[in-house]
Amino acid sequence: MPSKTKILLIYTGGTIGMMKDFETGALKAFNFSKLLQRIPELKLLDCSIETVSFEHPIDSSNINPEMWDQIATMVEANYEIYDGFVILHGSDTMSYSASALSFMLENLAKPVIFTGSQLPIGDLRTDAKENLITAIQIASLQAKNKPVIQEVGLYFEYKLYRGNRTTKINAEHFNAFTSPNYPALAESGVHLKVENHLFLQQKTGKKFIVHKNLDNNVFVLKLFPGFNEGAMHAIINIPNLKGMVIETYGAGNAPTDSWFIVALQMAINKGLHIVNVTQCSGGSVNMGQYETSTELKKLGIISGKDITTEAAITKLMYMLAQNVAPSSFKTIFETSLRGELS
Ligand code: ASP
């Protein structure tokens, strides 16, 4: 008889494990062992599940790169022991964490599936049980003794997405995530429909490498009509700033005011890496399509293409930490490293 697949459940916090504070009525994270007692169904799954937890579970608004290191370390330390990993995480910043981990875990050959819920597990109408149970089932899928999914995914409300393609779009609906520029990798209904052709193709035999210590000397600037020169100068003069994502309009368009273009040129001359990402929730940057992006193209601004802001900012942190040479930074950023852009 083949041995059962082994799944490690990593609990970081989030609504899934929260309870109402008696005094304030606000939701806050609580002890993980109680969380598992609430889901006796887990014992029915055909895999063995072990758990580790953050010492102090968090609301995901408090996540930071040091905690991404902690998650990566938990995966690294248990990589050979388990067939798959499910990360319980608050939904608010789940797309950032899934994106960050996708870059940090190079040559990943096992599933790392993020999930959480909009209602706590103890709530009568909770979405937590379906999300957790199916995420575990997805992480335990095997074909020819190998994990079917070999990348960082995000499972929420019946859909498995590539983690670094997702964004949170709703603070209330159970259907809280979307993947605007890449289809779902799997969909759960009466059957689990798995789209194998959409998975990342791993190069076999490559050693699993974990990269930590992301560089957070970065900034996201969302353009808006009325954005002024003083603010632009304050931003580009932030001490130690090394990279910036600019959320532009439409297909990567921005004002043509000379003060804006001159400031960008100054920033680039100082060595800042600037990435152009669209504010639109779907579609791609295409510098040069309009006059309002021609100057950006001439300046050598990096095209984020159809990347999400979450993936762009974490990719910047990752590449800065890798000390990628300035001469190849643009080319590498514009290349898909983990399926994050088309
Ligand atoms: N505030 C919560 C968190 O992100 C929301 C959630 O878990 O869905 O931790």
C-alpha cells in the first residue's frame, strides 16, 4: 500500500483562526490548537497532516519580510519530510506573501498553497472549512509519485490560482481574490478540475534554493491627477531608496509634464530601478503605444507588463537582495522568473 502523503500546515494567523475580543468586540488571532479542534473533518482526509504555527499568530496586515523569512525557513526545514505545504494566512496581504514566497523559493518542486477565510472557523457560515480542506487536498495531489503542483498557489472560494498572479478584490465576499491576467490553475466543484497545462514547468533535477533577506528599500507610487512635484521629489529622495513601482494609467501612461520626466531621469541617474505597472485591474503595460508613455520608454523605465503590483514590489525586493547587476536588471525584471508575467 502506498504511504499517505504528508502535509505540513503552517499557521501564521488571519481571520480563519480569530475570535472576538470580549472587551472590544474586535477580531484577533487565537491559539492554533483550538483551530484544529474546530475541524474534525481533517481526520477524514487521506493524508497525514502535521502543523506548525507562528509563535504569535498575526493579523496579516502586520506581515513583513522577516516573517516571510520565517515561513520560508519553515518550508526549507521540512522540505524533504513533507509532500506539500499549506499556509494559513490572513487574506488582506495574502497576495503579497504568496508573491514574495514564489520568488524566495527557487526550483520549488512541491506545492505551497496559501489559504485563509473571510469568516472565522468558529462562525456558523464560515468559508474556512471548504478553503482549508480543499487546499489540503490540492497540496496532496500526486501523479507518478510526484506532486502535481510544484509552485506557490493561492486557494480561495473554489479556485486555485498561481499565487503571484493574484490580488485581493473584495473585503466582504467569500470570492475575495482574482487573478486578472492568468487563468485559475484548478477549480473545485463536484469534481476537482485541474488545468495541468497551466502549471509552471519545472526544470527537473534543479536544486531547491531558498532566498531570504529581501531588500525593502522600495516604494509604490500610485499616480493620480494632481500628483505634485514636491511629493515626487520627496519620494525620489527617500534615503537608501533603490527601487520603485509606479502604478500608471491604462497601458502604462503618465503625465508628460517636464518636471515629472526630469525627476524620473534624476532618479534613474541615481541608480533607482523604476517599474511601470498599470493601475488597471487587468491588461498590460505597453510603453510607446501612446505619446504619454513614449518618454517613459526612452528613459529606460522597466515594463512590468501584466504583473500585479503585489508581484512587482516583491520581485523588486527579491532582485535587489540578489544584487542583480544594474546592466541586466531591466532584462531580468521583464523576464518571467516564476510565471508572474506573460
Ligand atoms: N484582517 C485579516 C487578515 O488579513 C483578514 C483575513 O484574514 O481575511 O489577517
